Amino acid sequence: MQSRLSRREWLAALAAAGASAVFPSDPLRAQTQAATNPRRLDLHHHFGSPRWIKRAVEVKRQGWQQFQDYTLAKAIELMDKGGVQTAFVSWTEPGIWFGDDFSKERREAIAMARDMNEYGARMMSDYKGHFGLFAVLPLPDIDASLEEISYAFDTLKADGVGLLTSYGDIWLGDDKLRPVFEELNRRGAIVYTHPTDATCCHNLGSMNPVTVEWLSDTGRSIHSVLNEAPPYSGPPIRATAGGGNVSTRTSAATRYPNVKFVWSHAGGSLISIPSRVVGNISTEALAKPAAPNSKLFHIRRFYYDTAGSTNPILMQGG
């Protein structure tokens, strides 16, 4: 009987290996392996506690319909049909506060994060081997999020955290989130991300946010992680020729080298705007290792799931 890869073994592999080792760069090879290898792991698997589902259905923000008939039995049935050994569950938009003013929902959001995490931990316990947990944090409340990190990792034994790409007008590279990311960096945590439509952009162009906006918000958040930072006080840093610009400020990606970022939907809009985010890079430079802590270096060390993005155009572009 073929041995099965445990959840912890996979996490150790993710911590030790590059993206190309865990997720093969050759799409044909990856498809062949997926067809013959029973150890499939689903990184993009949403869940909701009964309390969260009730609230989501009441508010009816984008995507609520998928939870109307949600049950764990149905989730496991779909996993079995797809040959998925373990699903790492995470929340989805709009998160644990459902309006645009966090201050009005702060207490309920903090309680909802705890409810979701304890429910996810029960899923892991009741269905051993079927589920892992990317814990919910009640951002943008820093103190409550630090408390939840401690509880999720030390008590519930979560596998990482699941974050949205933005919280109101705060994207993940914002310095306001520094204490949270410093703690996640200290723990060498996996940070899985899922897009949302930020306060600015619920109905731009009279279109459903899932069409364009979620992909754009992922691109914004990646850009913020690569660029947004407090002023750098040291000597000027020259851009490295061909390797992507090295910022004269310390980016969040550079400050948190132990955080393993996983971006949804193949990086959202990133594939269409690389020169705007990473900088103009020559074909020759792409064939060589990127300069340490350059934007290209970080883009390559990030991980990307391919949910909703498995089409020939995007896969070849990646």
C-alpha cells in the first residue's frame, strides 16, 4: 500500500523547499502527477461555522450562496470525488465583519474569529487527516489578533493563518500590521490569503466583484507587501541590474523572510502587471537567480494556488 503524506510532513516540506519543488513548474508534469498521486492537498477550501454561515446568509455579501447548503459530509464527499486527502480550511470574504466600519462590529468580529477557529479545530479532531486549519484573525485589531495567534497555534495546533487581502483601507504590507507579521515571522508561519472587495471598490463599473475586483485586490496586496514600508534610515541602496529593484525602504516581504505567503488565484492580477509591480526585467536576468530581497526574489519565493485560474493563458504565463 502506498504511503500517505501526513499534514505535518507536507508543512515541513513547504518550510524547507522552494515553490518549484512543492508545486512543479511544468504544468504537464504537474497534471500527470496529480492524476497518479493520491496524496492531493487542497489549499483553497473554504469553511464556515454554523454561527458564521447564519450571519453570511443574513447579510448576503458576494459568495454567500455556496454556504446555504454547506455540511461537512458534503465537503468530504466532494474531497473524495476529487481525490483530495487533506483540505486546509480557510475563511472567505467578507471575513468576520460584514460592513465597512470595523469599530461597529469589533466585539462580534473577535468572538466570531474564536468561534470559527474552534470549529475548524473540531473538524481536524473529528475527521482526522481530512482537514488542516488556516486560522482566522480578527484584523485590524492588533492585540486581539496577537491573542488569537497564540491560541490558534499553541492550543488549537493550527497549520497557519488565513488572511484577506485587505481590511477596510489596510492591505497586508501596511506598517499598521507590523506587530502581527512580526509574530507570524517569529513562528515561521504559513500565511494563506484570499481576496475580498475593499471598501473603495464594492461595485466599480456595476460589476460583480468576483469578476475583476478580487483579482485586483490580490495584486494590490502583493504590491503592498513588496513596497509599503516605513522610511528606510540607512544609506541608499542601488537597484540591482536586471534583478528587480531593491527598494530604498525595507519592504514587508524583506522584513518577514520566515513568513510563507500563499496567494490565491495564481496571484490575481499580478501576471498581467509584472513590470508595474516587479519592475522591468530582462530575459537574461530571468534565467539567473534574483538578487536577495529584490522584488523578483520575493515574487519567486511566494507560493500561489491555482483555484479558478487553471486556463492555458495563465498557466503558460506563470
